[in-house]
Amino acid sequence: MQKTAPSSMKRIARITALAFAALTTVGAQAQAQAGAPLKVGFMLPYTGTYASLGNMIESGFKLYVQEHGGKLAGREIQYFKVDDESEPSKATDNVNKLIKRDNVDVLVGTVHSGVALAMAKAAKDNNTLLIIPNAGADAITGAMCGPNIVRSSFSNWQPAFAMGKVAAEKGAKKAITITWNYAAGNESAKGFTEAFEKGGGKVVKDLTLPFPGVEFQALLTEIAAQKPDAVYAFFAGGGAVKFVKDYVAAGLNKTIPLYGPGFLTDGTLEAQGAAAQGMLTTLHYADNLDTPRNNAFRKSFALTYKANADVYAVQGYDAAQILAAGLNAVKGDLTQRDALTAAMRKTPVDSPRGKFTLSAAGNPVQDIYLREVKGINNEYRAIAVKALADPARGCKL
């Protein structure tokens, strides 16, 4: 038998020692990380038109963490906050405060689609985990998709497509769309048009105004002159309140049904008052979904915050659920990034909206409900489209 030279034995011993040291270091790092707080960065609107939406998202996220003892996968949570002001021109600087200054482990945001697009680019450039709890910009889970980006909300296409289907089924033949001229509004109008025209209708005009403008009178006059069978509107927050009230004040609701995605009436009903009553909208959540999961969630939210939960609170809550699914799979070890992001996509989400899964592109595959405004609730009427998956056009993973 050939003998191993002393020099070779020394090299083998040195390599073995280095390998052991490396493994020990990795193990120590993982152990140290598991004991450190998880840094969650909220980039949400805390002022302006969408301020109430941002607050509800944060409240929903924190409620889930609170229900799990203030930890996710055994790790304490440390929160960092930036007001994005719903201002795309400030988005890159704002998100870099969280990524580079605060060194957050995960970003949660935002509401405005234009801001979210900048967040998604920064998250891809820095390989930072991003969970989007509202903004539906189609491109984020389309052409800009990435393994580190998931959404707990919707794509702009989903509720819009569902309402286009509903409007066509109700016999409307001619429709007008109206929205702010920005990514969310334009994509929502296109989604409605796709389904409405597939169902035999025709969108005769797309009306827009700059975000966050609320001077609707000239556009309402144009709607009255065109006399369509239906109007599809995408507005949210304060803009939705004023549009719905102005639409009714102009008397248009008496002859032209007003349809929209749920954002038109979510979180706005108390301010809209009588003007919103009877309106039909489509969304992935309805206030009175009578399920044990939703009832427990709404009770817990009301007790914690002395307020009624809405779809934005649900999306924040589910953002935390999705993150928890990934963290639980890797026992809180963020160095196991591939396993974490895979688990986030594979684990079914037991949401107050109903159970859903994430597509390969990271977007919820979910039921879209037809709702009717009754009092201060968006009440469930039917499932407009079952398990609707966004087409994720342009996504390459």
C-alpha cells in the first residue's frame, strides 16, 4: 500500500481545519442572526390622499405579528418607517433610506403604483426582499418579476377584469372609463376594457385627469353628453370620496350605473355616505364574508385598534403571513434565501379573504367578489371570477 507523504497529510489536515472553521463560522452567523431582531421596513403613505390606506396596512401587518407573540419564526421584529408621500419622484431616495441606511431585511410597501415600481427596481438591484401589500402595478409581477418580490394584494388587472365581465353580463354595450392618469388607473381601465369587450361591449372613451386631481366637473359633463350604458371609475382614498359624491350630485347615477374596483368604496364609505349606497364593485375581499377566519380577524382588529378592518388591513395582515411562511420554513435564517422565497410562494395563505396561493410570478391567485354597498359595508353578493390568476405578461423567472 502506497504511503501518504507527510507534506500531503499536512495539506489535508489544513484543508479539513479550514472547512471546519468555515462551517463553524456559518453556523455561528446563523445562530447570531436567529437571535437578532428581524428588520422590517415600512415604506407607506402616512400623509396625503392615501394616508389612511398606509395606516391600515401597517396595522394589519402588526396585528398578525402581535397574534404570534410579537415574533415571526422566533425572531423579534424591529420596525423602520418612511413616508413615501405617494410621490414617485422621491421613491428611489426614500427606499434607499431603508435599504442602505437602515439595512432592513425586508421591505413592505406600498400603495401608489408609481412608487411601487421604483421600490421593485431598487429591491431587484439590491436583492432585498420586497412584499407589496397594495400597489397593483401589473409590471411588478409581470416584466419586472423577481424571486425576491411577492404581492399580498392584487394586480390592477384582476378586479378590473372581473368588473368588465360583470358589466358585460349585465347587458351594458357602451361604456366610458375614468381614472387618474398614472400606472394603476391606466392598467385598471385596460383590464376592464379587455373583459368588457370580450363580453361583447365597447369602451367608447377613456377619460383621465392628473393624480391626485379632483376637479371632475368637465369630465362628468362629457359623460352626460356621451350617455354610455355604464361608467367604470378607478379612484381611491380622498379622490374616490369626492368622485362618487360628485357623480351623484350631477344626477348621473339615476341613468348610468357607476362601477369600479373595490378601492372606489373601500375605506371611504363613511365619508361617501348616501352617495355610495347600492354601488357594485369587484374586489378580493368583502366586509361581511361570513367565515370563521374573517370573523375572527375582524373581531381581533376591532378590539386592537377600535376600528373596522378593510381590504388594506387584510393585505397588511397577509403580507405578514406570507413572510412568516418563508421564515418558518428556514427557522428564521435569512441566509437560506432560496428556500425562504420558495416557501413564500408554495405555502397556501389562510387569509380573511379566503384561502389563496401565489403564482410563480408572486401574485395571489384568488377569488374576486362582486360586492354591493349597504350602510358602511361592502357586502358580498357573489363570486365574480373564481381563482383568477393574473396573466403575468412578460414575467421571466
